[in-house]
Amino acid sequence: MKKHFIWKWMISNRLAFCVWGFFFLVPAALFPQQTVELTLQKTITIASDSSLQAFIAKNQYLYSYWAFRSYKAARLPSLNLQLTPLQYYRDITRRYDYANNVDVYREQQSLYSSGNLSIRQNFDLTGGTFYLDSELSYIRNMGDNVSSQYTSVPFRIGYQQDLFGFNSFKWEKRIEPLKFKKAKQQFLASREEISVTSIGYFFDLAMAQSEYDMAVDNLESAEKLYQTGEERKKIAAISQADLLTLKLDIINSRNSLKNAEISLKRAMTAFVSFLNLEKEAQIHLTLPSRPKDINISVDEAARFAHENNPEFLENRQQVLEAERNLDQAVKSAIFDASFNVSVGFNQVAPTFRDAYLNPSQQDVVSIGFSIPLVDWGVRKGKANMARNSLMVAKISAEQKEISLDQDVVMTISDFNMQQGMIESAEEAVELANRAYAETKERFMIGKADVNSLTLSLNRQKDARKNYLSALKNYWLSYYKIRKMTLFDFEKNQNIEVFLE
């Protein structure tokens, strides 16, 4: 009875199993993935937000941002607390016995504790440091003679610095803001470099899609022309050689279609991987229309490059760092001198309360010198090395600036030339399409031969490739100019990006 019930239940639910199997086992075949339409600008936006290059550029900027924050924080007063909560000694030490006039070894036990609270402020102008602190210490001797003492410094103010020495604070004040500005501009330049890379991937895929579409059209056209050739061969309106050529065109078109399909898959994979999209994503690109004419002055572009380009800022930073190293080497070659002065109060007493009653004034003034008498020219050699490094840095910076200026001029020249080439490439595509259509029509009625048809088809292919190449070169030149100048010539303003 149970077997009969189970068999009846399986038959009645067979339809349900089939429906569920239909949706779970064959969804890919019946529901193809949706194609994503992307424009050039949308591609650049996605790459600037989601690509690996964008992630690296953002984190490099954040590293520089926190380094600059640390520099700014070091210029503010710092509050420090130093504690030694417990320090215990138990050892054998040598002592002098006055009664017997001999040295003896005795056991010693002591307990020590201390704390210091201080405020310090660096002074950029002189390179010194002001400080304000308070200190308390406690010691307890144990053993045969037990005693306890507190010593306090309720208040002490002082100033210390190196005399005639290297002032690191002054150089940091000049270099660190420049480094941070360079980091911000480098982040913007990295985003523009991502745009340049995006254009390359975009037009590589666009060309692959165009090649594939043309290969499909050419195969369909070749098959139709061969059918027409067979009909004309029956009435002796075409030679056997021309008919074989038409058949050869079909074979070549099929091979070209296979190659175009492989190239399209490779370009699609590279494009999707660069944008960090899903591997199965299918992309269809919409080509940008002819851009509006933009007149860019070479002098203006060069001025913006000098103001904004991180490479120019890098040159200035390298020269400043070389000047800093020379200053440090020259001053350390003479002698080192330090100065410290402080005024405060201190007291010692057996109890904590008494340690803060009637404190005595504490005055400290100290000057120290470190004079190299014989170092066999080591410091002098370091100073000469730093001087030569500064000369190299200045010459290198000048050469780099000349090279960058030339690069700006050449890129703008290419950009202005590309604007005219796009217009002529559009006209060439229109003429090539019309010429191929008319030649194909004339061939169909027997007024054109196979060679004329093949030549017209090749000219059409070349015209389409040249148009895509002109578009690609135009946008590459434009974004290279943006990268070098960090200036948006369409909006007539500096390029800025605000990070959260």
C-alpha cells in the first residue's frame, strides 16, 4: 500500500519537479546575461572609483595625508607623562667602613618610584624647545637602617636648543607642506593617468567590437555575393576564376570572423578586469560623438603645468632637501654646541606633604661643546658631498623642467592636429561606405568586377579603423594634457577631487 502511495505521489508531482529543474538547471541558456551599455565618460568614472589603480592611488594619498597630519601635530604642544611605578633593588655593594678604615661588602635593599609630567613646545624660528614640567620621586631604604624620602619639583620652566647648529624645524616647515601639496597633485595626476589607461582599454574593446561587426557583415555579404556569382555563372556573365575568388572570400571571411571573435573576447576580458567588474559581464560600448573644438594655448598650458604638475613640485622638493642636507653638513663640520636653561623649585622631605612645603629655588644653566679636533677630513668631506649633491639636484631639476615643457608643447600640438583629423576621418568613413555600397550594387548587376569590390571593401575597413584611431588619439591627447596641467579646459578651472 505504501509503495502504491509513493508511486502515485511521484507521478502527481512530476510536473513540479520539471518546472523547478527548468529554472535551476538551465537558466543560462534561456536567460542570457544583460548587456551593460557604457560610454567613454562612464568608463572613466567607474575606473576612477573601482579599479586597482584607483585603490593604490587613494591609499598612497592617505599615507601622505597622515604623514602631514603627524608633522602638524608635532608643531603643537605635547603633554607627556613618564612613570616608574615601582623599582626594587636587592644586591651586594661595596661600602667604606669609617670605623675600621676598610672597604666592606654589604647587602642593600631599596624601593624607588617616580613620575614626571611635562609640556613641550618646539620653536621653529630658533630650533629650540620650551618645556614646563613637574616631578615627584620616592625612595625607601630597607634593611638595618630603614628610611624614606620624597623629592619634588613642583614647577620648572626651561628652554634648550643647539647653538649655531642645524635647525631641523625650519627646514621641515619649508619641505613638509610642499611634500603634502605634491601628494595631493600626484593623486589628481594618478586619476588622470587612470583616465588615459581607461581610454586605451575602451577603444581597444571598441575596435575589437567594430572588427567583429564588420567580420559578421562581410561574411553575410560574401555569401550573398557568391550566390549572385553562381547565378551569373549560369549565364556566362562571370568567369570561373571570379567565382572561385568569391568562394575564397567566404572562407577568408569565416576565418576573419573567428579571429575577430577571439580578439573580442580578449579585449572584453581585459576591459572587465581593469574596471574590476564581474567576469561574466557583457559590455557594449557607445562611441563618443565628435568632440567640440577646444583651443588650448601652449603658454597657458605651460603655466598650469608649472603650478600644478607634481613633477615640478618634486623638483622643488629635491632642491630644498639638497639645500637642507648641505646646511646640516656645513654646520656639523664646525662644532656642536648645546644650551639649556631652567628655573624652578625643588624640595626633599621624609613625607609627601613636607615635600611640597617651602621649596627651594632651582636654577640650572648649562652650555656644552663638542669640537672635532682631528677627524681626518670626514666632516669636511660630507659637506663637499652635500654641496655637489645640491649642484646635481639643481641641474637635474632644470633638465626635467625643460623636458616637461617640451612634452607639453608636443602633446598640445598633437591634440590640435587630432581635432582636424577626426573631421576628415568622419568624411572618409561616409565616402567609403557610399563607395562600397555603390560598387556592391554595380557588381550585382554585372557592371563591376571582383577586384573593384575587394578594393572598395578594404577601403571601407581602413576608413573605419582610421576613424576609431583618430577618436582614440584625440581623447588620449586631451587627457594627457589634463594630466600634465591638472586643469580642465572645458570647465576652465583646476581639477580637484574631494576625498571623504
